[in-house]
Amino acid sequence: MPATSYRDVAVITPWYPTRELPFRGSFVRAMVDATGPGCDRMTVLHCDAWVANLDGPADRQVMDAHRALTPRAMHRNPTVGGADLVYVPVPVPRGQGHADIAHRHDLALGAALGGRPIDASVVHAHVGLPSGWAAIRHARPDAKVFVTEHASFLDKVLSTPQGREMYDEVLHRCSGFLAVGEGVRRPLVEAFPHHADRIGAISNPISFDQPRPTPVTALRRWLFVGALSELKGVPLLLEAFARCHAEDRSLTLTLVGEGALLASLTARAAELGVAEAVTFTGAIPPDEALRLMREHDLLVHPSRAETFGVAVVEAVAAGLPVLVTRCGGPERTLAGIEDAAGLLIDVTDDPETIVAGYRELRARHPHGLDTALAHKVLSDRYGYAAVARAHHDLWFGEAPARPTA
């Protein structure tokens, strides 16, 4: 392996896009794409959980085989930003808690490294458990360790004494800790007040380099990008769309993503008489989702809770007006440009909230919006250059771990 350089970074992540799951970890890939060009070398260690029903004897046999075979399979493959990608399978018995899963990531990464430490002067992990734990266990003693936390399951990680103890150790060891959104930072500060001054904030990087070919002229082609779940408000979205479609038969709705509600949503669209106006794309690569944003007229994102809301910022980057809920992330990412970007609505259980929001936004469009202004402001906040600069200042400079969220 080449000699370690000053700007040598290893990124440890439990998620990274694969052929089978092109969406999972797309925000990690964006971070690599943004920050990689400023490094002499970057290696992404994708520690991917392989969950299976394993009893004691079978589990021991799998782990023995994993230790023997994994070091021979650690191939470096090119990925975005000039980085190399190394895939590390992590055998995990089904039903384990987050602390146990973190221990499995520790063991798997140790096997992949052959007992040697990670050969990098900077190690950046995504989420405190499991990747932050694996990072502090395998970083060189002289390496700087950073962690970005953006997990939606953070409350479950902190719900057990073992999980909290391990998380506390990660916070103690790391050189800098970054939360994506106040909704993530607040519970960490409450859980670990003695580490409050170490918990900074950062955003996910978004590309603003591909504008739409023509401006939006009418808000007829609705788009949703995300998991087909109750948490994302998709059932309410479908009900609201059907009511608006009854008033304007030219409206269409494209739902990008997959989830357990696909069958029930498909059936409900038929019951509502809008099946021909609703398209379910399933999971598609991130680049394809961004292309669809540039081809639609309106992003409708009625999520119940978001720590950041990447899709909302991506939509603004694509020149798309947005109709989104005040669900934790969007009211912060769109702060100061809410009216320029579109409209924020309350989180409710009534689809009429979405219907009323659409009617108001339609009445304001286009003269009551300024998508060009929204594009510029968010590019300055969340564009690749801004986020890369924040990371590089932390990794290679003396800046404190508190860049602007």
C-alpha cells in the first residue's frame, strides 16, 4: 500500500450505493465526491451488514470463514472524487441490537485489515455506531478521527446502557463530531452534556451543477422522492393528489422510491381513480432521480420528520419549486428563502393541509417565487465547494469542529 501522505483520508460507512441498492448511502457518495478532489488519497471502507439467521455454531463457522477469506478479497475499486472503494462484508445474526452490530463491524474491519491499523492520517466515519466505533478501534494512534451523525435510528442506539457507553467513548476519542441538522445534534447534547462543546454541525453536500433545461411554467407534474412509508407522509400525499386531480385532470404524480407500502398505495390509487395519473418508479439510481427532478414541476415532500431533507435541497438545485412540511429539517435548510423556494406547510394527519398548500403555491407561481435566488443561497450553504471546504478545514487545518449547518 502506498506510503501515507498528509492529506490521506479513510471514510468508513455502513451505507454506500450498490447495484442492488442504488439509493442507500447516496449522501455518503456525495460527500466523497465533494471532498475527494482535495485529498492526496481517499479510501472508502464500505462495511456492509450481511444479516442472516445464524445460531451459535453456524455463527462461529461463518466468522471463522470470514476471518480467513476477507483479507484476500479486499480489492480497491475506483469510485467518485478520485477515491478508491473497498467493500467489507459484515456477518450479522438477525435480531442484534446496535451495540452488538457495532462490535460486528469492529471484528469485520479488523479481519479486512489483517490486524493492521487503517493506513490514513484522517479517518472519517458516518454515524457513531457502528462506524464511529469501528473507526476508533482501528485508526492509528496518531490519526485524527471524525464522525458525521445523520442516523434516523439514533434514539434506538442511545436507548441501551451499552449503546450509550460505546457512543460516549466514540465522542471522547474523536477529534471532531458533526451532526447533520439540529434534530440530530439536540438529543446528543442532551444525552452527553459533557461533550456538548465537541458536537458541531455540518450539512450533506448537494450538487448544483446541472440546471433544468427550461423553467417551470405550471405546477402540474408532481414528484416525490423517498421511501414509500408512513413516516414520509406518502399515504397523505396520495389522498391530497387525488383531490387536486379531481379539479385538474392534467395533474400527474411520480413516486420515486420503494417501501412496504407499495402494494397498498397502488391499490389505493386505483380506488381513488387516479391510477393512470400516478407512476411508481421503484428504486432508481440517484442520477436518474435528479434527472426526473429537472423534468417535473413540483416536489411535494410531506414527511413527518427529517433531520435534514436532502431531496428538498436537491429539488431546489434542479430549479424545482417545493411544497414541504415543517418536519425538522426543511425549515432550517430553507431558512430565509422559504417563499422564494416554494411553501412550507404544517405536519398534520389531514390531506387537506397539502391540498390547501398546493392551491396557495399554484396561485403564487411563478411571480411569487424566486427559484434563482433559492438556488444561489442554497448553493452557498450546501454546495460541494462549501461542504468540502468545511471538511478540509477540519481534517487538515486547525478549525474547530463547528462549521455552519
